[in-house]
Amino acid sequence: MKEEDLLHAETYRDRVSTVNKTGGRNWVYALKPKGKWFNYRKVLAYFYLAIFFIMPFIKVNGLPFLMINVPKGKFILFTKIFWPQDFFIFAVAMITFIVFIVLFTVVFGRLFCGWVCPQTVFLEFVFRPIEWLIEGTPSQQKKLNANKWTKEWILKKSLKHFIYFFISFVIAHTFLSYVLGIDEVIKVIKEPVTEHIGLLSGLIIFTYLFYGVFAFVREIVCTTICPYGRLQGVMFDKDTMQISYDYNRGEPRGKLHKNEERKEGDCINCMKCVQVCPTGIDIRNGLQMECVGCTACIDACDEVMETVHFEKGLIRYASENEITTGKKFVFNARIKAYTGLLLILFIFMMTLVATRKTIDTFIARVKGPLYQEVGEDKLSNLFDAKIINKTKYKVPITLKLEELEGSVKLVGDKEIVLKSETVNERTFFLEIPKKEIKKRSTSIKIGVYKDGEKIQTIKTKFLGPFI
Ligand code: SF4
Ligand code: SF4
């Protein structure tokens, strides 16, 4: 190993790859990847982008597929409306999601980051390709940046940043449509600016945020800011699948010399794997927090191996154990435990979703008067009902006393027609013949009926005189 390589091998962990010795930024001029893995990722990324931009426009029965309206506390998942009252389902879903993320990371490392993280997908498949198109290859980009304020520099930079800003503007609107719904966003666009100052300010802030992230911050999000990235270290073990350099095969690295018997390993020290890396690291130094698992170095090295007629896979998906011992992936005790837990949580969550009520009723006695005499042979109690209609439709319902003789007398309108997506409040008297009341507090059941079918039974108490 050369002296400078030795020095680098000793010091590369002392600082972030994109920070230079004086604390300044080392701008990453990544080579455009090409190869099998990049093609797979490209297909997935464009499919993903299509879904992201098209989904807000898709509606089933007037409801979007996904809407997360935090300000109004209204959530729509797969066209089902969830309310703050369904928070329990959300809590279980979040726990399930976290366990899934942990399990997935233990087994597959940063697969999520490299393949489906929006940061990677937008940067590598939208913003960076635009840069390659306008400013050319990394060496052309470096040359351009070395001659600032020339006509070419001003023209290319203006064009690139104008496009970046426009795309960020579209992304901000698309995100907003996942919060408010596409109809509301179209309304905001069409109506006078003065009527939506708050929303427009939010849109401008988010546009600048996306623009700043994709135009300038870039890989720093993955290497320094993202908490998921920072947690990798505690989730990885020696069986975690990761992008690995097979040092047993590659070392000692050394240039390839024609017509000379090769004494070194298979790494010809061409640096292609480094030049293509979007976070600017050298994967040959081993697993690093900065590696987002993008596979670009696998493709680059495979191409080199093919050219020099060595076996591909010097850099590949493999666990540390596989590299050191040659042992294949093991389904260890930790993975089994996580999988079991995940399965239980998933079944529990699906049960909650399947049994979730779209009409939810809460009935309670009105505080104050205990009971009233109605004529000579009946007693009555006053009740308040809160009935949540989570559907988009008006729903007529009826309340009936179950198991005992008696009747529900509504105060006000004689019918209950629930307004859509609201909490409906009604007050009613429950009249029960005295002969049915045999003690001070009688447990009763009130049935909630929709189209003649019972959808809920509410248990409560009916108070009478001391007997
Ligand atoms: S691309 Fe492969 S051969 Fe070239 S330096 Fe990287 S690991 Fe070595
Ligand atoms: S080391 Fe390889 S997989 Fe990791 S970020 Fe760099 S190019 Fe992508």
C-alpha cells in the first residue's frame, strides 16, 4: 500500500467524507452510475415518482387514497376515513411500522435509503440527472465551477436553478395535496392570493426547503441530518446485508500491469467506486454510516471487473460474516424474535382496522335530575348521545331500548339523521315502565340501528327511586 493510501486508511474515520481539512464542504461530483442495479433502481424510482404525483388525483367514491390532514385531525388511508377517535389504530400502526423498520434494517441494512427513500429518489433520479444534462459530466462541472461569472456559467446555473425551483414548487404542491386534498389545492391555486395567505406562505417555505435540500444540502441529509441514518449503527449486526467490499479478494490492491503476473488482489485501485459514490466515500474502508446503499459502486466495480476479465462481485450485497467467513445469510434469534413480534402487531392492527366502526355512539346520562315520573306507571331518565359519522354520507339511525320494555323519546326532531363526517349530538328521554325497574340503578342496553340492522350496543345505567 502506498504511503498516502496508508495515511487515508488511518484517518478516514476522523471526519465526514464531504468535509475538508479546514472544515469546508467537499462538493461531491458523482459520476453517473450505469449498470444492472442502477437500471433496477431507475425502474422502481420512476414508478414511485409516478405514484407520488398521480395518487392525489385518484379517488374512489369521492375519497382520495391517502390524505393526512393533521390540522383537521382527519386521515384517509386506502379510501377509509380515520378520525382522532381512531388514534388507537394509528398508535398500533406506528408501533408496527417502527418494528418493521427495525427488523427490515437488521436484515437488509440501508436498502430503504438506497431504493425508496424520497431524498435519494428525488436527488438521484430527478435533480442530479438535470445537473448532468445541463452542466455535463463531473469533470465538466468542475471546470464550469472553476470559471465563475462567465456567460456560460451564468446561463447554465440560471437554467438549472430555475428548473430546480420549479420542480420544488410542484413537489410542495403535491405534498400539500396529501394534506388538504387535491380539490383544496386547486382551489388555492385558482382563488385570489389574498384569500390564502397562510397556505401560500407555507407553500413558499416548503418550496424553498425542497429547493435548498436538493440544490445545496444534498447528501448531508443522509450523512448527518437523517435520524434513521444515525440509528443504523445500533441496528446492524454481522449478519446484516449491506454493500460490502470483499477485502479478502480485493487486497492488497494495486494497479493492473499488462504482461505481468499479478501478485496483488483483484482491486486494481481504479477509484471508480469512489468517483461514482453520491456521498463521496470509499467503500473499501468498510461499512460506513455515510453509505446509503445506493449500489452505484457495485455497478462501477462490476464494469471494471468485466473489462479486466476478473470475476464480478468484488463489491456486492453481502453481510460482514459472509465476507469474513464465506458463510451465507443466517436467520438468527434476533430476526426470529422481531418477525414474531411484527406478525402479532400486524394481525392486531388488521383486526382493529377490520372491526373499526364507521358510526360510533357514546351515550351518557345527563347530570342533574335523577329520574322523572311520567304519568302513573313510567319513569324516565334524560340522556345525551354523541354519534360520530365517519362516512361521507348522511346516515339515518334509530335508538332502541333492548331487553326491557320502554321507549326512546327524542328531544327536538323526531328522527336522527347523522350529517356526514361530523359529531352529531342529540338528547333523549328513555321511558321505562315502573314494573321493569326493580332497583335504584338498573343496567340497560341501547341498540343503535341503521337500515334496520343493529350496528352497536351501548351499555349504560337507568336510575329510579330507592326500592
Ligand atoms: S471499482 Fe473495484 S477495482 Fe476499482 S477501486 Fe473500486 S473496488 Fe477497486
Ligand atoms: S459506498 Fe457504494 S452503495 Fe454506499 S453510498 Fe457510496 S456508492 Fe452508494
